Amino acid sequence: MPATDPSSVTASYKRGLSLARAGAFFEAHEAFEDAWRTCEQSERDFFQGLVHVVVSAYQQTRGRPVARERQRVKALTRLAAYAPAHRGLDVELLLAALERAEADPREHLVERHAQPPVTIEEEQQAERDERRT
């Protein structure tokens, strides 16, 4: 197995997410496999789980429900330990979609907090500004 390269893992992971969100499931699986090959041992199940997610979706597009279901179950098993979130991915949301056996994972391959939270001061300032108008 190649030595761990954090920047390579991150680049492959982000490429995999981008491809998966675009519906390029086969290509996404290759990117996630690249991340899996060079990641730390502690993240192997995470990346293998993502491989299973996109392979499940790929099998759905090919009309192979048995293969799709096998991959979905494997994804649930591999990803469970990474909930609620890992590497910014909302694993909890993705697991819920997998539990419901949703066919298309694209909308669930999202960051847990895509927008930074609004501070209380910013929220209060917005309320004050709103009252002035």
C-alpha cells in the first residue's frame, strides 16, 4: 500500500464528491478508491463506504437492484462509525437516505455546515437594522 499523503487523499475525496454530485458515479468510485488507497487506516472504512454509496447508485442506473442493494448495505455498515459527520460530510444525513433506500445519493453528499453559522451579534444586528426600516 502506498504511503499516506494527506493532500492526495483530500484531493481525491473532493474530486469524488464533486463527481458523485454530478451523477458521474463510476468516476466518483474511482476517486474514492484513490483516497482509500492512500488514507490513514482510521479512514479506510469511510472511503470504502463512499465507494459503496456511489457503486450502489451506479448499479441503480444500470437496472441492477440486487447489486444496488448489496452495495447499499455495505455502505451503511462502513459509514456508521463516522456519524454524525466526517471530513465535513453530513454522514448522518447520508445514512438516513441509505436507510430509506433512496436511489440517488447526490443531494445527501453534502457538507454538514456548508454555510458558517451566524454569530449572535450578527443576528442581533440584522434584527436592529430590520426594525429601523
